Amino acid sequence: MLKAFRLIPMRVTKLFPMILAVLAVLRLPLLVAAAETDGKPEKPDISVAYVSPSAAFTPLYVAAEASLFTKYGLNVKPQILGVQVAQKALISEEIDLLVDGPLLVAARVSGAPVKYFGAYMQRYVFQIWAVKGITKLEQLKGKVVAVSAPRGAIEIATRETLKKQGLKPDTDIKFVYNDQVPAILTAVLTGTVAAGTLSAPLNVRAREGGLNFLADTGEHDIPGLQAAFGVTDKFRGANPNTLYAFTKAMAEGVVLARKDSALAKKAIAKYTKSDDAKILDASYEAYAPYWETGLAVREQVIRSELDYLDEKNFPKAKSANPRDCFDNSIVETLEKSGFFASLGFSKQK
């Protein structure tokens, strides 16, 4: 009896860290529920990074330039970091929030304690341009098309768009890869390839170079995270009021960016370091139609991102639960409070 009694504390001691970890995860929704949508931010000074000087991040730029973060009690100065640097910085808590594409999906599958808590662009928006003589996607059969990194957003968007036109990637189309998007444009302009997929504002140079516009992948509604924001589980649990404030500012940033094109272009000019009117116009026009008035992360979009991952590098991706990659509790609470309705947002689905 004494031996049995003594074994109990030893077993409990071994299980204690595991029990604490489980309780910590279960406690996160409770912390969010207990927070106030108008509560004072726990951490007013937050570091927020984004990963590219792209107009896709215009709502973030506008929220900063129009003092929307300040309005909700936050001090935010968006900083640009490289893709891999940004991902590591968030995981190591060197930054507080990250606004990016699908980086955190792969990180979560690999075991990193990170999640998205909102998104305003959940489709891939790129443009496919071709050499003279090719005016339709169907004419690319048997041709070579330039894209970026394998399984990157540009390649995925291109493959899925071609599929919707009845073409079979790798069978009907051969792909060549370029690390930098400007190199894709050069390959098409020089006739090295028949077509290439670009991001704005390179479409301006494509048009000026006499290339033919074939497709806007955004119109084909290819599911993907092109602009979403996420945090670590630790930050999310400890700073719910801060996340309410950030989400409110981003929501207003989306509305203002769509409503006030002059302000949006001014913000784009500052953060992309461009004062060319044609480039600013093209950048705004390419992305504005796809900034969503609704910030809930969609499960089917995360499912698509998981399916896009290379099974060799991410063997757990296919069986992963998409809901492990996001938490919509902040957005859902703001919706129930009537905040989104006050901005004219569409109802979350």
C-alpha cells in the first residue's frame, strides 16, 4: 500500500508539465471571452512586420498613416522583413504580429505555436501576361510559362487558373522557375518563355512592353492567404485587448483603403517608395477589388494551403486540421458586438 501511495506523486510530477500545457491552450478562448472589446490594450506598443513592399498590404499602410492604430490605443510602426526572417522573428517573439501570406500555415504544421486571427485577402491575385500572338490561355498549350518558386503563391495561382481553363499543368504546360518576379517579366519580354505570371505593379511594364494580358487570377478565385495577420499562442492569450484594438484598426483600414483611393495611393507610395503615378494607379487597381470587408479566416482556404504544401517536407499537412491554424474568436466577438456592422462590413460566413 505504501509503495502504491508513493508512486502517485511521481506520476503526477511527470504529468504535471503536460497538464499545464493542455490547460494553457484550453484557457486561451476563455481569456479572449473575458476581455473587453473596448478594453485598454495590455501592450500598446507593438511591433508589426509585413513581408513585401506590395500594395496587397495597403490596409495596413492606411491604418498606420490615418492614425487608426492610435485611435484604438496602439503605437504601431509597420516594418518590412524578409519572408524567412519574419517567420523566425515571430516564433522567437522578436516581433509581436506578422502580416503576411501563408507563412504561418507551414510553421504551425511544423509545430510552431502560431495562429492567424484575421485575414482580409483570401485569394491569390496575380496577372498572367504573354508574348505577342498569344491572346488566350488556351493558346499556351505546348508552351513554356515562367513562375516563381515551386509551390509558391505565383506557381499555385498559375496552375489552378490553367486547370480552370481545361489545361493540364506539366502535361500541356512546361514551367520554368525564377526566384525574383522581375526576372519573370524579363523572360517574357525577351521571348525566352511564352508567358509569365506577375504581381502589380510589374503589369505596367508588361503593358508598356507590348505583352498581352491573359488573366487575372483573382477573378478565378484561387483560394490562398495573400494578406492575413497572426501571432504566437502566448501573445494571443496574454493580450486579447491588444488584438481587439489591432483588428478594429485593420478593419477600418480596409474600409478606408477601398473608399479613399487618394489616401490609399499616398500610403502605397510611402511604403513601396514609389512616386510614379502610373505605378501607384496600377498597384491600387490590381488589389482594391479583393480587399475583403470581413476578416474571419476561412477554413476552406487553410485547407487549400495545407494541400499546397509539399508532402515530402510536410508529411502531416494532408491530415492536419485546418482549424489548428487559425482562431476567429476575436473577429467573431467583434461581429457580435456590432462593430463590423457599424463599418458596413458584410456578415462573416
